[in-house]
Amino acid sequence: MPIILKYQGHIRNWRNLCDELGIDKTLSREQRENEIIEKSYKKWGKLMAEHLYGMFAFCLMDTENNKLFALRDHFGTVPFYYYITSDKKLLCGTSIREIMAESGFIKELNTDMLQIYMSLTYVAGEDTFFKGVKKLMPGHFLEFENGELKIERYWKPEFNPDYSKSVNDWSDEIHSTIQKIMPEVLEENETAESFLSGGVDSSYVLAMSDVKVTDSCGYDDERFDESPLAKKTAEILGRENNRCRITPEMYFDIVPYVMYNMEQPLGDASAIVFTIGCNATAEHTKICFSGEGADEFFGGYNMYRNAERYGDNLKNFYVGNTNIMKEDEKKRILKSYNPDVQPINIVKYIYDETEGLDPLTKMSDVDIQIWLEGDIYLNVNKMSRAAGLEIRMPLTDRRIFDIASRMPSEFKVNDVTNKVAFRTAAAKVLPEEIAFRKKLGFIVPIRIWLADERYNADVRAKFSSEIAEQFFNVNEIQSIFDDYINGNSDNWRKIWTIYTFLVWYEEYFVKR
């Protein structure tokens, strides 16, 4: 008899599963989803994830076989960690802090991860900054029996382009699939709001939903403020719009809170804005829609337009959406450098899997398997839950990916725009000016604020601190900072990545 021990998530196709598994649909959501997982395991065993749509990670005890079974969803929208103690006990869960609180855990820093972090700005791959704490990667399950751990992969992204369809065929399939998914994302007795930027993804999700209220973030500096575009979109669609005004003081003050609740350092500057937005939104709703997933599935990033130019050389340097520091620079900066620890090693298996496919598909697959899990989904999960907010991402769905996996790259990116077929689908419910608006990204004025003495006092202090002395050649990181202050604004990412690590380290290894 399987018994749920830990679970976090939302199962979208619960109605069909209740019918198939003989589960009472009137049960509370918690009871219902626990029964779905337990009965799915009993019926389908290790292959149970093939029957589930949604966002989930869990572990259960298989009492009949006296073993623990844990599984993480296909894309890794919910984190899952595990740790084996010296006496062969498995500690696991969706939070590192809950593992840290259990007997047998020994807190040690994994210094090798700093080299990965300095390039990617997030924790990529299965290792973490805590020695011995590992991530169960997306599309994997684990079994723990008699002190032995076994991990298997049950799903991986596969791409089989179909050249028989037109862009309109693809857009029709995208649109009809989203129409099918949207009623599953919210139950009849639930209400939700929707995050809204100036981009097509959040606008499309909004247009396909019946939510009445949207939530946006904005700044006083008009150069970085997308909120007027969001407000205009909301007005066109007849929805209300809440704007959270973010000041530099708010931004810097909340960084320690973010790094603590993230549990791993994250150098993505938009994560701070996202946190403030979650906290503001949680004041008036408990569920919010968001548009993550479409960029990676359908070719949304501007860098993807260089894919053909990169060609086969991708496997020598492309490690995901961010790569801010070369190895020579890290050798100068870090006091301890291991030449065997390089970001490219984390993605080698992906290039093996995509051998013979076109460059854009290779880039997308790296971002789907590494960047989404390590940065985007981690941020969404950790900071929404810290705020008491549940975020649901309709576009992150295996049925949506299935379309992208069959779509030739020419319908994702061309000489004029990106997400070609996806934007064409969105234009069915959005004005063309919104559906085909140039991607701006989640813009943050941090490159300006970091140089302002009114706000960067803690950054300066951390760069010359005893903590910095442990890990960095302080004169080297100070040189990067000085170069930035003197006009090299491209250095802001390096400064922010170093700073967020130092803040995180102080939260977990100094204060606690």
C-alpha cells in the first residue's frame, strides 16, 4: 500500500483520473490529490507520471515492498532534494531547509558549485551549494530500498520535426490545446488573478482565461517600465490592473529575504522584482497565473536568432540562457579553482541527445532542461510559496511541449521575429500589436541602481568583507566593481552574481 509522505503541486487532469481510479471528486483538493498519487502508483508504478498533467513532486512509502519512491515532474516546476546521511538514511523533500532540520544532516559548503554559479548565475545540474544535497532532476524518479539509492529517468525532451504543416496549422494546434488546458488550470470553486507584463506570453494567458484582475510591476524610470503596456493590454481585454511600484530601496532591502527563501543563491536580478510582485499580489489573491515556458518551447529569446550562425560550435560554449564569466576570469577571481568543474560538463549529455538536430533545437533543449529548472521554475516556486501565493503556469504543459517538439525551427524563429507560430496563435485573441510586440525581457533598472551611492552601500561592504576574503581575491572583484562605476555597465551582472552569493552565504553560514 503506497502512503504519501510529502507532496507539493497541482494535478490538472484530476477529473479524468478520479473517474479512472475510482476517487470521490467531492474530496478536498489535498485528499483528492494524495489519493490520485497513491492509486496512480499502485496502478501504473514507475510509469505513473505518463498519466499526470500538471506541476508536482512527491515521495511516498511503498509499504508492500518496503521502499521509498520519489518523483519530480517532467519539467521540474516543483523542486525536490535528497541527502543520504552517514548511517545510510535518506532525507528528502521539496525544501532544503526541511532536510537541514532532520537528524543526521551535516551542513557543509560545496565550494565547487561557486564556479558554476559564477558563469551561469544560478545553480545548474543535480548538485547544490550544500555538500551532499542533490536535486532530483526533472523527468526522474528515485527508489530507496535497504540503504541503496537508485535513480532513473522516465522522460526526456524529444524532437521530431514535422514539415507537412503550415504556420497556420501550427498556430491552430497551439490555440486549441491552450483552450483545452485552461479549464483544467482553475477549479470551479477557485478564483485567480494573472501576472501581466508587456509581453505576448502573459497577455495570451490572460486573454484565454476569465480572470478579472491582473498584476504588474513598474518603476519610476520610464525607460524600464513596462507597466503602461500591461495596463493598456488589460484595458483592451476588459480586465482590472494592479501596479506595484518598485523603488530601489525596496529592491535592495529585500535581497536577504529572497536569498534565504530561495535556499540557493540566484543571480537573476528579475527574481527580486518577482518576489516583490508576489508579496503584493498575495495581499488580495491566493492563486495567480503566469506565462513561463513558451520562450524555451517556441524560440522566444533573441539569442536564438543566432542559432544557425553558431552551428555545431554550440556544444563548445552554449550552456544556457546566461554565461557571464569565462574560465580565465574565474581563475583570477576565485581563491580556489578546480579545472575539472566547468559549466559545459553539465550539458554534454544534452548535446549527445540532440546530435543531428538543428542548432535552435539544441539551444532550446539546453534551456528547457537546465535554465528553466535551475532559474525560472525555482524562482517561481520558492518566492510564490514564501508569499503564500500559488502560481499556475498554463503554458508549461507536456501537451504544449508536444507541439513544440514537432514544430520545425522555421516556425519558431525567422529573420523578422521569434515565436512565429505562437504569436500567430496569440493573434487570434490579441491585437497584432500585442501578439507581435518585440520581446523586451523582464527589465530591471539594477544596472543603474548598482552605481548609485544611495543604494549600493551593502554591495560595497560585502565586496570587502571577511566573507568575500574567504572565496575571492578581493582586489580582483573590487576591480570589476570600479570598472563598472567608471562606465563599463556590462559588469553589472558579474557584480550582482557575486553579491547574491555573499548575501546567501551570510544567511546560511554566518547568521544561522
